[in-house]
Amino acid sequence: MLNNLSREEIEKIHAEIMFKLAAPFPPKTVEFKNANARSAYIPVHPIQYRIRSAAGPYWSWKITTEKPIYHEETDEIEMRGVLNILNSRSEGQGFAVLERDKINKKIQFYRESIRSAVSDAFRDAADYFAVGHQDLAPYRKWADNPGLGLKHVEDTPEGTNATGESNIEVKYCLKCGVVLSQDDLIYLKTVRWNNTVCKEHVPDHQKKKYDPNFVGR
């Protein structure tokens, strides 16, 4: 499929897919395992839907463990898999604690545990593509690092409409034609610039006025 495309066409498709993958999910997608905010996570089904809708025919998922890997010290099983999106590849590891009968200690619901570990591996592989990073940022210490380009936006996220339905629109810079990243879109809001351009092509006078970190060239 890709053999008939030029390098420029592949790069454009890649940028569009990466933008859609990193876009915020609809409100209430994030769930919590317990009362601790750090337990926030995104269930695997929305992640699967995001990848299918964003990557179309340009993705695949393959389980790479022939059988579950057992970890005796934690009584867990591990499954691994490889997620391919266009020309990018990510391996994920997934774990599930085995459920055992309280009396005889025999394993229960073994197949369900395997499925749970596979789902966890898929979610882990998707993390490489920044799926859900915008949504989990408010609950993760790593998101405070400015090098990640993440910033929590309180209003309706880019990529969703007022009802929370997925409506991800790819936007292009009017100056150079590149696909705008989530970082670009957030920066446009920060510096109050309405023209659809990448961060590089926001006028310096606008950056100087609203960006406290701007250093003139």
C-alpha cells in the first residue's frame, strides 16, 4: 500500500495520524481505579477505537508471546504485543494478577486474565504514540515537564464537540502547509492568535505580547 506513495505523501499521512492519535478524548473518557487521582487511566476500548479511526488501514496489532509469561513473585501473567502504525512500531507489555480460589488456590478465570493482560499490553504500546497524554496530564507528575509540550486546557478540548462526540479535524498551517500539532493549537490559544498557523509562523509581536517565555530573534 505504501509502495505507491511518495515520501512527501507518507510524511503527510503520518503527521495527520499522529495528530489524531494525540488529540484529547471526549469528556468522561478518563476513569479511576480508586479514590487516588493518580489512579486515572483510559480504558482500552476508547484507545482501540481512536487507533482504528485515526490510522484507518495503516495499523496492525500482533501478540508476540506464544503463551503467557508467569511471574511467581507477584502471581501475575505477562503478555506482549507489537503495535504498528504506518512506519512506526511500538512493543507493549501487559500484566494481570491471577485470580485464585480462596480455599484450594486454583486459578480462576484464566482466559479473562489473559485478555486483560493483552489489553494492558495494547494500552502500553499505544502510550508510545501519545494516545491519551493530553487527558492524563492533569493526573501525572511527568506532565509537569515543559519539554513534553503538554498543558491542561479547562474548556472543551480540541477534537471534541459540545456533546463530547469525537470530531477530530486536522488543521494545516496557512504559511507552510504542515499539520498543526496539539502543541501548536494550544500555543495559538495562549498567544491569542486566530490565524491557523504553526507555532513557528506566529508573528513575533504577538509572541512578545502574550508569551512570557518568548525570546526575540
